[in-house]
Amino acid sequence: MKLSARNVWKGKVVEIELGSVNAVVKVDVGGIIVSSMITLDAVKDLGISVGSAVYTVVKSSSVILGVD
Amino acid sequence: MSAPKPADIVVEGVRKSYRGKTVVDVDRLELKAGRTLGLLGPSGSGKSTLLSMIGLLERPDAGTVSVDGREVNATDRQTRMSMAAAFQRPYLFKGTVGDNVAYGLRLRRVPASDTRDRVEAVLTRVGLQGWQDRSALTLSGGEAQRVALARALVLEPRILLLDEPLASLDPVMKWRLARDFARILREEGKTTLYVTHDQDEVLAIADDVAIMRQGRVVASGTGDQVFGLPADDWIAGFLGMEPSIRGRVLDVKDGVARVDCGGVTLYAVAPVAPGAEVLLGVRPEDVVLFEADAIVPLTSARNKIQAVVVQIDPSGSTYRVVIERGPVRIAAKISRSALVDLRLSEGTPVQALFKATAVRVAST
Amino acid sequence: MGIFIDAFRGGLAMLVSGAADVWTIVLVSVQVSGAAVLLALVLGIPIGFMLGTKRFVGRRMMLVIANTGMGLPPVVVGLVVAMLLSRRGPLGSLELLYSRPAMVIAQLVIAVPMVAAVSAAAVSAVPRELRLQARSLGASPLQVAIMTLREARMGLLASVAAGFGSIISEVGAVTMVGGNLAGKTRVMTTAIVQYTRMGDYGAALALAVVLMAMVLAVNILLTRVQQSAERYEQ
């Protein structure tokens, strides 16, 4: 499957913090924690919970670089 | 440097015409204390005239300019002294760089030793340390522009008015100065009006944005609001964006609205009521494209639509791919390698995926 | 050529020995033209500033008048001033005809349009944006005007030089209103005419040299002004 997003990483859900509309899902991608803000609806749909295997997709246009 | 409290400026009912032609007709525009308002518009839209009136350099035919809630005009010396401006072409006075920067301080009868220190400090700030004794008329465009900015900044004005200060520069110098301006304005925390016709400059420098067209302010708000969702088709075209999508809210569940857009259903996170007519927009940076026949697995992104590529434009080092499905037109910003991978061209069917939080919504 | 050599020798002797009447004539010339040019500045520069910076009804007309004034035939000026100051004229009661003030008035009339026109050109070369810039930095209208004149200083100097150069060389008007009275209203130009008529070439040539030196100095100044004219950068 080809998609335009340049960054696709497989990871494992380590935390789900539920809000009123959105949930912040923390995913361990090879030791790095990636946060994803998704709707509560999406959490239900995906049926994810802590420990679920997921893909994280990040468009390169959303990646900010910084230097020390 | 002890900076005075930034000012709050409100422009109300301001009109100005030249030879019977209305060039400015602004019902209301607000410059919030300590923030930079980027005033965008094509040339001839009245931005510079509006700046001149806010700067009390020109008298409006009607309407008022208020600073901190008090109406002001050109005879108000104290208010005029709290402002400083720099223009598109950095006109410098004959003499040295130091003379130029010190001009406003001398008008304010600042003592000579104090003047010297402040000139030195501000030149360092704009990256021209120790340039006091150079002749002002031998400078390059970029250097002159820095001197013009220093000449305004040295006054520690509460209100800074910048009219196309980068327009006459070459691209490299322009972006270097844009970065510097953004940094300086952020550090200074002044109320700034930044007039330009270049939206990238506004994105880099401004906190708030207003768009002018034929003398009127047709959009204003935070950068996110104005750029996120064009209020009408002209603004969309001016900003190089797709026109907003019109839709009607079907229902709202857990804060997620389901919106019918001429047969295409989109999901958005927005505080709207069922039945409401709304405008929708999606930031091109938030749209992911898939091959048309890919079986997209279940994702957290609420919006997945089948569409056709109708336009591909290079935009800097990336591409702007416009896709269409019925009345829904959405642009996606993708990299060159993604364009090649997906073998996109006009007419290629694709699937687009974007999050409900990426959809901006405004009520009509 | 003997006539030149003799005259030159005689004239040089007069200048070096400080022959009283020759230097008196030079002094009267400088006093009259100097006073006229100073008054012309006082009147001409504000007019030039207005013409060069403001937009108002009748401006174009005034510019035409100022430019025409630059080419005003001095004898016509002399005639009109003489008539005004003559015993039967409207200003006759002042009894100024055939006096230095009368000469100053005539030269003033010749110089004002010149100073106004040249300074208008100099001031209008200062970009409008620079005045706007000064205002935006807090300058009052008077301070903006001072800044503009400072920026135009080279051009203003040119107007002084041009005005002085033209009136000190002028002969017709000063004869008519001054009368060429020895020791009183006799200036270099009228004296040269007088001495030449009398065949006293030595004295005439001596004055001619002084006059030429002054005009040359003025022109050198003008040329330097033009060469050093700074231009506004992009």
C-alpha cells in the first residue's frame, strides 16, 4: 500500500488519556514516545487499549526540526 | 530597557477617498496590545493608506483611531511620539548611519550620551554593530532596511508601523530579515502593524492577520483562523487556497460533527449544532493521500474520501495536489517523493485521509 | 596688443597699490549684491519650499512665474523699479532713487525668482517619503521643513551662488536705479562701462579682473555642488 505520508512507524500503545472530545494516545515507537490526538470515536472504532499494536503516520510537512 | 506598556488600537468607521475614489472604508479593525497584526492585500487595496491613518500621518475623511480607548489625531503630540514607522523603500537622511538612527531621539531631546548608547545598542540588535560612522547613502538595500528599522526601534515606541519593509529586497536577504524581524518583534512585545502583500511573510511574522480588498477589511482574526478557512472565494483565491466547502451539520456526537457537503460526508471537531449551515476547510499539511485501490486499514482519521486529482502545482520544494469529489475540493501538500511514489497526475483517482481535528469549521 | 599690456600693467598697479576708488567700487558691489542675495534667500527659500513640497491651487502658475522670473530682462526690472521710486511714483516719498537701497531692491527683484525656482527644484528632489518618514518619527511640521532644507542644502547653496552670480554681473538695472554716482552707487559693472567710455582701460580692466574672479569662484562652487550632488539610493 502506497501513501503520501513519508513517515510510517509501527508501535505499541502505552497510555490513553481520555478527554471530553479527544483522547491523547501515547505510542512507544522503538523506545520513542509519540503522542497522537484522536477523537474518542476513533479510540472506540480502532478498539485500541494499552498494549495494542498500531501504526503511527506523520506527514513530513508536520515534522519540526530544532537544533541545540 | 524599560519598555512601556504596549498599546491597544481600535480603528472605527475610517474612510478616506482621493479624487472621489474611496481607497479605505474600514468598519472596524483592532490591533491587540503587544501583538503583531499582519495586514495583507493586493496592491491598491488601501493597506498603506490605512497604515498612514493609524500612524496619524494622514487624516481620515471620517471615523476614528483610538489608542487605549481614547480617540487620537495628528495634533496629539504625545501619541505621535509613541509611534514609529519604517516604509518599503528605506529612505535615509544624508549623513551617517548614526545620525539616521539618532534622528528621532534628537527630536525628543534625549541627552547626547544617552543617544550614543541607545544607537549603539539598537544597531547591535539589527546586526549592524559599530556601523554608526558609515555614510547612510553607501548602504545596500538590506543594510538600509536594517537602519530604517533601527531608526524606528531605537525610539522604543509603543506602536510600530511597518509598511512592506521587505518588499524591495532580494529573496535571500528578505528571509534573513523576516526571521530577524520576527525575533525582534517577539522580544520587543510591541503593538505592531505589519503591512505586506506576501502571505509567507505574514505567516513568519504576524500573530493576527487582516486581509484588505478594495479598501475594506474582508477577513481578520488569528493567523490560524484566517488562513485555516477562507471566508469567501476571493480570499481563498488571494491566499492561493481552495474555496471553503459549504455544508450542513447532520448530527453531533461526542463533539464530532457529521457534515453533509453535497453528498460527501465529512467529520469535524467543532462546537456546532445539528442543522447549521457551515463552511469547512482542511489544511493541506494535514491531508494524507493513498493510492485509489489501496485497502486503507482502520485508522483514527475520521475522514476518508475517494477523489480525483484535478490539479498539481509545485509550491516551493513540495507539491500542492488538489483533489475533487463532487463539490468538495481539498488540497494536499505532499513531498516530491510522495508524488513520484503514488504516480500522481491530473485525473488520477486517489483516497484522501485526514483527521476530524484537521477540519476547520465556521458558521455562516 | 600694446593696449592690453599697458592696461593690464596699469590695472594691476591700481589693485596692488589699493587705489581707493577701485576698492570702494568693489566694496559697494559686494555690499549691494550681498544684501540683495541675503534678502532674496529670506524671501525665495520659503517660496521655493512651498513650491517644491506643497500641492496647492495656483502652484503651477507660481512655478511658471518663478521660472519666467529667472529670465526677466534686468532693464525691465530697472525701469519698473525706477518708475516706482521716481518722485512721481507710488514710492517716491521714500526718496530712494539713486541710492544703494534702490539698487538692492532692483537686484532683489531679479534674484528672488531665481532663488525660489532653484530651491523649489532642490527641495522637490527630496523624496516625499523622507518627509513622511521624518513625520512618522515624531517631527513637527517645522522640524520636517528644517530636515527637508538640510537634505536640499547643496541645491540651496546652488541657488545662492546662481543668484549672486547673476546680480553682481548685472549692469542695466543698477545704472537705472542707482545712477552710477561715484563713491555712492557706483558698482563694478557700471564703473567698467564708465571707465571704458572715458578710455581709462587700466581701471576698467582691473575691475573686470575682480568681477571675473568673483563669477569664476561662484561657478567653481556651482560645479562642485553638482559633482558632489548625492543621490538617494534605492
